[in-house]
Amino acid sequence: MHARSLLALSLTMALSSVAQASPEDPAVLDKIEVKGFPFRYQASDPSSAMKTETALKDTPQAITVVTEQQIDDQALHGMSDILRYVPGVGMAQGEGHRDAPVMRGNASTGDFFTDGIRDDVQYFRDLYNVSQVEVLKGPNAMIFGRGGSGGVINRVSKQADGGHHQSFSIQAGSADFLRTEADVGEALSDTVAYRFNAMLENAGSFRNDVSSNLRGFAPSLAFGIDGNTRVVLNAELFTDTRTVDRGIPSYLGKPLNTGRSLFFGNAQDSTADTDAASFDALIEHDMDGAVLRNRTRIADYGKFYQNVYPGAVNAGGTGVEILAYNIRTDRTNIFNQTDYVVDIIRGDVTHRIVVGAELGRQNTANFRETGYFGAIGSMQTSELVPVGNPVPTLPVHFRQSASDADNQGTAETAAVYVQDQIHIGERWQIIAGLRFDRFTMDFHNQRSGTRIETTDNRVSPRAGVIYRPSEDFSVYASYAESFVPRAGEQLASLTPSTANLAPEAFANAEIGMKWQLSKGLFTSVAVYQLDRNNVAVTDPANPTQTLLIDAQRSRGLEWEIGGNITRNLQIVAGYAYQDAELTRALSASIPAGTVLPLVPEHSGYVWGRWDINKKWGLGLGINGRGTVYTTTSNKVSLPGFSRIDAAVYYKASEHLKLQANIENLADKRYYASAHNDNNISIGSPREVKLSAHLDF
């Protein structure tokens, strides 16, 4: 199905929903709050967008909220699964070992948050301990600080809340997939509660010799649940051991025509090991008309990955270059946020004011080695092998090359911010916010002995206006900025030549509409322009100098709808149009007009769940995108595709639910993502997962 057909299908479903969800319809949602028919896909209000309790329709920003029920219905496990159902956001390959979203034309590996606090190391994030995922589009440093060039992704964790939680699930499927989860929690008294979530997963792959092994455990303890002062303590231990699979190379401007399962490189020497341990503490005190909140997050990450992977195919298409390297990254994050939220009422004008501060410290160590092929001491950094058997025959030894990193860095953040949400009567709202960040970096190159210290002082504004002609309908306009320091989002790229350059700057202007069509059905539309400024390029008139230019622009439209159409039918659907290109040349080989990588002009999705009766239900959906380029070379493209997924649900008893999920029902061959022109991921063939969910 082409992008236009997908859009037409999405719009048809949306118009149908508007027609069916009229107040006179007996199936309207305020009449169907009965057991067995929950509001599964109705977007919850985001917890992180405003730092206050603010309804989604009163937030002047495009936000997609993926609910826990949608995660369960579609058997979603990671960020790449989530982003298939977020308009305007895609996922790059991430070299087979990390989440790498592309949001409004901007690629990132560090714009992740957990409960509003930075979680920025490169790894694959799991969903076993998540109640919802919030994808906030567009830069917004006023709330999140540095980064967020195209947006941020916030995971809202499952926490002790005094409710009864006692569920277990087991899932088995294609390619030796096996996963178990547990969610157990209870109130110990009127004021104290506990909860813990756990997960074990072992999986193979349709790719030869590729596997993964995951473990997660997340306990939570809450005090003062119904009192004026609440304390919530959360911790998590997470490990991920997997094969690093960087896919297949390209040939003559498109993915090489090869078998789906053929591994290029050496799977046994391509591994990634991630260990993440975190502790979070929330202290919240309700006062008369005000709230004082403090959050602390301490996280320790250890990450090692090594890969033997494909490079370019030779001109004759008979051989492929194989290369290798490894990297060790260790990082410790300590962040503390304090917010004071107060409501001030003056006649028909209400101010909801947030005054806050954030302190952060990140210690990072990076160590990289290059793979050399042949005898010990060899200087050969690649091997040409046959395309039909792309496995190196020479032994690979790892040691540091002259340019490999051995860095230690300490980044410190000190920020203060203020935001005012002004309600003027029943129709108008104005949002104005300002944040000042002082970001310092102490960077030590242990190879050269060079030590670099930098300080960036940045002011980040946010402004928006909302008009509500009715209680359920709003239109808005907004503007926000963000920045990325020269150390990069991973704090590892600082050099003497870039140390004194101003941070990259991002500015987003947006207008949109949000409409609560019925009690359980919500839709929104956003039109935006996002500019990337202060891009560093070499001065063509003086190669020893660097210029900062305004070089990138993304324009687009995003539409989505989610919730219940009738008593038995729930949907999510969305569409994005994106025009993302370079407005200035970055070099002679990257001219103005270059299309940004992995940004389709058209993309969209539809998913629906139909509960036939109290026992049986069906799920069916399609998602797809148009053609994308793999890099700014614009020499290699991935063809557009659409993929059909399905599910069957059976409620065997009050406590036992069974479900089957089928991904890529038509077994279509497609190319899901890429890291560069020669690391392209083949989309998975048809896969079946069978699940049993037990609730007490």
C-alpha cells in the first residue's frame, strides 16, 4: 500500500469516528464504562510536558502518548516498536546496539528521560516497567534542558501507588522468543505501599547466529500515599546482552539483494553488554494552593560493544569490505530537580507558576579500539570477502589506533527556570517560560594529555498561546528553543578546534489543534517549522577556520487520533508529512537541498482492536512510510513499504487472558532502517507471539 493509500485509510477511519461519536449515539463512551471495555487507547495527560498537572488539550505542543494498554495489545517491547505508532518520528539502526530515534529530521541517541529526568546512555530501553511513553515533539530546553533537538522521549515508570497489582505473563514465539514478566504490588497500610516489576527475556532472530538476553528488576516503595507529604522510592537493575547486527551493505544505490538471514561480518565477535542500575527518589509536599516537589536520580551505566561489520561492496558486486572496532563507555549520572508550583487567582485570571532548579553531574569514560585483520601487529584494518560468504577468514585483533578515543569527562549542569500558565477567562491561555543553563565540561584526552574546559551559558525561552472556543476544542501557537553543547549529546566529541564554538541551536515554531471528540476519543493536528542553527562547517576560503551557519530546516504536518469509537472498537491512527533538508551546503559533496537521512516525506499507521464479545477480540493494523535516504550523501535509498500486523484476544476466565500477535502478516520483505550507506537493517519476516496473562 502506498503512502497516499495509507493516508486515505487513516482519514476515512478518523471521519468515521467523528460521525459515530455523536452525543446521540448510544455507543458514546460515557455510557460504556463497563468491565471489559476500558478506554484502552485514550491518551493520558502527559506527566512531563509542563511540570504541572495539565490536560493534553491545554499543552501547546505536539505530544503522542502510547498507553500501557496499547503496549499490551500490540505486544510492544522496545522504543523501535513504540515509534512505529508516533507520527513524525522514526528509528535509525543505532549500529545494532542502541535506540536512535529521528525526530522531525534530527537524529539522537541521548534525548531519553525517565519520569522527567535524563536517561541518556546509548542502549536499548525496555518497556516492562513502563505505564506509558510520552513523545514530545520539537525542542524544549525550558523543561528538559540541553538536547531535545527534535524532541524527547519520556518513559513513565510503574510505581507503588497503593493499588492492587498482581499479574504474571509469559510469551513465546518465532525464532526461539521467550519472555516472562511479573507486576506485583499492594498497600501495606493506609500510607505505605510497595510494588515490583520483573522481566526475563531470551530470544533468537531470523538473522543467522543473532540472539539477545535481557533481565530487569524494578522495586518501588511509597510512603504517605494519601497524606500531604508523599515519598516514592524507585530502583532498577537492568542487563542486556546481545549480538550486534549491523545488517547488510548497499550496492548501486539500494540495499544489496541477499538473503534475509545472511550475517555480514562475524556474529561471534559482535556483542554488546549493557548494565544499568538506577535509584530515584520523589518527595512531594502539598501545601495550601501550592506543591513543592523534589526529584533525585542516581544512575550508573556500563556499556561495551564490539562489532565486525560490513563496509562497501566492490564495483563488480562480488566482494564486500569487513571492518571492526569496539568501545567501552562508563557513565554515572546524578540529577536533582526542585519545583515549586503555585496557583494565584486574580479575578478571572489564574496564574499557575512553576519556579524550579536543576543540578546535574555526569562522569563519562570512553575507550575505543580498532580491529586489525591478520597476524598480531598487522596494520590491515579491513578484509575483502565474497558477498556470498561475507565472513572474515583472517583473525581480528583489537588495539588502539592513533585516532581512537581514550577520554574522561565531567559535565555539570546548573539551571534555574520559571514558567507561567496564564488562564484568562474560559477561552484564553498564555504560556511563557524561561530557563537559564550553565553547562560546564571538563574533558581530558588521555591519549594526548590534552585537557579542555568549556562553559556555556544559555537562555532558553518557551512561549505559547491557546484559544478554546469550547471546552473540548483548542487551537494553539507556540515557539521553543533548545541547544546541544559542542561536547555532543554523548559528551564525547570535544576537541580544541570546537571547544570555543557556540552550541548548536534549535528553534521550533508550531501551530496546532486538539479536539476531545468524545469522552474516550482524542485527535490533534500540528504544523511546524524547526530550524537548526550554528552548524559548524569548514570555511571554504580558509580551511583552518570554522564557520557557524544556519543549515537545516524541517517542515511538516502531524495528525493523530486515538481512543474508543464505539463500545467495541478502539483505534490509534496517524499520519506525518515531512520536508526536511539542508538549506546551506555543508561541503562540496553535501550541497544545499540535500534531503535529511531517514526522513520519509509520507508515513502513517492505523491500528484497531475490535472486541467481538466478552471473550473474543481481534486486532488489525498497518503502518508504513515512503522512500528514505540512508545518509546525507543521498546516494543510497530504502524503498517505501507498508506492513500489516494482527492479533487475536481470548478471555478464558476472569483471571486468564490469551493472545496471539502476528507481525508482518503478509511476510513482506522491507528495509526497516539504516545507520549509514552500508549498514542497512532488513525488516523481520512474519513472526508470531503467543501470550498468556494471569491477573489475580
